[in-house]
Amino acid sequence: MELRHLKYFLAVAEELNFTKASEKLFISQPPLSRQIIELEEEIQARLFIRNNKKVELTEAGKYFEKEVRELFQNLERISIKTKKIAENISGEFRIAYISSIYAEVISELIKHLKEQFPYVNFKLFEVSTTKQIAALEQGKIELGIIRSPIKSPKIKSQLWFQDGFSVVYNKSCIQINSEKEIPNLKDETFVFFNKDYAPHYHEILLELCAFYGFTPKVVHESNNINSIVQLVKNGLGISIVPSNIARNNKDPEIGFIELKKVNLYTDVSLITSKEDDSEITKAAVAFLLNFKK
């Protein structure tokens, strides 16, 4: 059985007239009749009732017509999706990001991309900068959002934004009103990022404290910015977090003081493979570069 047999069958089933069906198919009537007979012989079922006055579908023919139409619909769907995969607008798109990126941004990104690329399955991973770089080099992700410098011949990096720093504290535990009071925090317990997880970021936090004249007493460590903020909220210490987090946190129990005197920032960058020229990657990067942080 070939697809042309099925196409010929559907034409006759639609017209219920061999002459009109042959005209529609741009073939003569005798070959069309032979094709239908061959199809009936192959499936061992009579599909049409033929007489001098009219052509009708048998009950078997009605069932066959329904199934064949569904088959062609599925073939069209498969063809469209295959084409989209070939054009890199279907399949799977993997995005990694650091925990200090506000979740709303990621949500808006996926919503935006899903509207443009409905056949794509998106996968999100919260991963440290170091692991993102390795994953991108190995082809395990398509887009990374990192904090800190990057040096890799395989990766293209674009600055997304520069982020400052803010002290975060529990308002009921710490009384502080301005940046000039930061040195008074020297005896407080600090919650920091784990040094092994984010070494560059950890060093920056130490530099910030040194600028204000003290070495922090780091008692608790975490690999996740949201966990750090939660520990602060629970009264287990204070911390220094990216100002991006401070601007987007509306918890009334937590206070933030931006560190404006120190000229120290981190670069938040978007990283992709230099070999990746797909439309979806371009769309993702363009959206983030235009997103209001």
C-alpha cells in the first residue's frame, strides 16, 4: 500500500464520483479505478458500492475514510514538527541560571519563548557559574546566566547588567538605618555563599567587609541565595546579597541597605556557545537584554 492509493481513495470518497475524482487528481478515470481495486484487494475489503447511477461508501469504506483522514492529519503534524526541529525551533532548550537571578525574570523568559516556539520543551537548571561554563562547553545547556568573569574559547559572553550589593538583615534583630552604620556590624553573625561553590563571589563579599573595616564572622554558609535570605529572616545572621535581590524582595520582616560608597560590582552575563546560531537562542538573549531588571 502506498500513500497515493490512500490519496486516490480519499478523492473518490469525497466526490463519490470517479470522473470528478480523476479530474481533481489530474489523472484519467481508468487508472484511478484500477488503483481503488488494487487497494480493496490489498486490504481485502470492499470500500465502494458502484452502479450506473451513483457511488457510495460501504460501512467498511466509511470507517476506512475516517482512519485515513486521521492518518494524513498525523502525517502533516509529524512533517511540521520535523521541519521545525530541522530549523532549530523545536526539540529541547536548556537554560541554566544562578540562584541570585530573580525567578520572575526566568518565568517571563519562558513565557515569551513559548509564544514564539510552542513546540519547544524548556528545561531549567539552577547551577553555579563554574558548573554552567563546563555544561555549556560540553553541550549540556544552550543558555547560561552567570555572575563573574569568564574565559573560554568556546563560549560567547554578553553583559546583561552590573549588579551592586546590599546588606540584608532581620528588622527585629538588627537596628541599622544607613550605610554609615555598616562598620557596627563587625560583631554580628554572617551568612555567606559557600566558598567552594562560588569562590569569586565569596571573595567579593570579603572585600566588601574589608572596605568597611572588619572581617566577617561567617557562621553559616549556603549554595542558594534564597536560602541565605531565609536564614536571615529566621534571625540566624545577616548577609550581603546582590542589589537585584534586594530590589525584588518585598518581605516586610527583612531590611536592605545598599552599599553605595564602595565602587564594587559584579557582572551578570549571558553565555552561549560560539557555534550556536539558532533562532531560539537569539530570541532568548534578545529578550533578556531588553528586560527591565
